[in-house]
Amino acid sequence: MPSWRMVMRFWPSTVGHNRAMNEVPNSVRRLVERWLDAGRPAQPSIAWPRDRWAEDFATNAQALTRLPDRLHRAGVRAVGAEAGRSPEHAVDAFLTVMAWGYGDSVGYGPFRTGRILRSRPDAPLRLHAVARIVVTAGAIAGYQALASPALSRLEGLGPAFGTKLLYFWQPTDARPRALILDAFVAGWLGREASFRVDAVQWSVEGYRRYLTQMHGWAAALGIDPDELEMCIFRDEASRRGSQWGREIAPRPRSRIEPAADGLPFDAYPEGGRVLLKKPVWGQGTARRSYGVKALEWCGHRCAYCGLDMSTFEGWLQLSIDHVIPQQMQSAGYPAEWVLDAINVVAACLACNGYFNRDPVIGEIPTTIEAFCDLRDRVFLERRARIIERRTAEREWFQDHIKPDARP
């Protein structure tokens, strides 16, 4: 039997992907090599708070209680295969995907999911339509439906979770294969492969370009496209210390906590999309006055690194960070938006010190909706840079301060 390296060497000439093979970045090739050397391991299953989901979605409790204690991709896909049967089946499949996506670390997952379902009275019909479209017309058509307000767009459901629906609801033999495109995947591709793709804003052409690139690389490497996506997803999750990267023991968590693969603003009043007024300064410190609400909304954790600030020692590290920096007021950004509570997050002192005065490049938003979209993009980009910086700092610490330390 030929080794996997022989398969990788001869696959392109067999199926006509010589050009794609030559274009596979070394970082992508090395990642796949490590995965193959490890025996092609599947992504570990993920724990989820079944009782909480069943309590919040009593109508679907029977379907939710049938799910296992730990969700894995194959099991979620099996439920997704039924999504096209009826709107009721589509909602069951939607909840299953969302539970898998939030896992055991994000306390506000059911809240945010419920808000999506309540955003439109025809939400079940719209989900059912997506399920049928992705099966009959393919990944791009399904993406177009989710992105279109006239078809299946639902408020609060962005590409990160929308592409999860497409992935789990499409038959596995369909091509092009619908692939997950979230902050983990986009962050890894931008940093490791210099391939920029937006996981926050809907873009049909961007998703088409992403699928084309991923299918080309996967064909050149002799693996399935979703296997490549899984490798990237897991590598980035492990790099960020996320529950999705490796098996970790469940621990008690706040009911509201910033999503590793999402935005802390989802837990703010009105989803952080309407002005909340400038934080009250009170006694003049983040710990005792103007940072208290932001800390609560961010789940008593640093929005960037996840430091637990529900303890005394963690609370002492509390500061608030203006995502769109305050100095952007001098560039023409409205002060009432920049200084509003919707533009601040709880941050530990270390994370707040990283890149906190970098200017925002681009046109000045003219509506609060555009401002919030820009804030979301800036937050995700900065969080990725902060995590990368913290990784480098940890490596230096282990080499120079405490060589026997472990991550």
C-alpha cells in the first residue's frame, strides 16, 4: 500500500491538479502532514449543557434530549440530514448545530440562538428553505439564501454559524462542498497562508473564492475539503486554547461569556447594536464604576484572552478598552458613538496595552449600523493579533524566565 506521502505526490498528476499542488502554501502542507502522521484523527466531540438548551427551547426538548452528552461532527450531520423534511425538523437541526458551535464554554449560546429564532415569525420556514436549497442547488446557492434578506436571512445569524448550517445540512458527496468559515478558519488562513477572507460580513464572492481555494488545496493534497477545514479549525482552536482544539474537562462557567468564535457584543443589551450611553464614571475606576457593566456583559472575562476576572486577583486586572480608539474622534468619528458603552469591552491590563492606539483604516461610518459593523471587524482583527502576541510572549517567558513552565 502506498504511503500518504506517495498519494500526495502523485494525486495531482492523476486528477490534473499540478498547478494547484504547486500553489499549496508550505504552512498548509505541513499542517496536513502532521494530521496524516497522527493517523487522520477526527475532531474530538464537544460537551454541551443539554439541560440549559432543553429548558430554553421547551418545544424542542424531546429532540434535544435525544442528543448525546457530547456532540461530534458525524452526529450533528445526521440530525442535519433531516432538516429538509419540514420547518420543525429544520429548527431541531438548527439548534443542534448551534449547540455544537457554542459547546460548553459560552453561557449565552441559548440566549443568542433564541433571539435569532424570534427575529422573524417565519424563521422556521426560512431555515427549512435553506436546508432544501443547499441540498438541491448547492453550497453557493445556500450561502446566497442565508445572505439575502428576501430569502432566508435571519437577524443575528452571520457567516460563522450560517456556514456551519450549510456544512452540516449538505450531503457529504456534494461538490463544491459547503465548508465552515468562521473567525478561527479566517484567522488561520490570513496569518499562516496570506489568504484573506471575511468571516464577519456576508460576501457570496468571498465564500466562492474560499471554497475554490480550499477545494484546490485539498485536491492537491489528496484529502477531502472538509478534512482540510477541520485541520485548520482545530489548529487555530488549539492555538487559542479553545475547547474545540483538544479534549478539556468541563468547568463551571458564567451564563454570559464571550464566545471564542464570536463577538462579546452579542451579550450586550439589544445585541450591542443600539446606543447605550457613555459609561458612568462614578468613582473614576474601571473596577468600581465604568467597567462594571462591561465586565458583566463580557462574562466576567477579558474579551480578548478570556482571563477570569470573577476572582479578586482577576478583578484587579480589569480595564475597559475602546474598540474604535478614542483618538479616532479627531479623524471625524462621532464622539457619541466612540465613547458609548457599545464600543467598550472588558479587558485585562495586558491585553488593553496591545495595539490599543492603532488607527482605524477606511471610510468613516455614517450610520450606527455601519459603525457597529466596523467595530466588530476591528475587534476580531485585534483579538487575533493579541492572541498571536500573547503566544510569542509566552514562548519568551518559558525560554527566559521559567523554562520548565508549561502552557
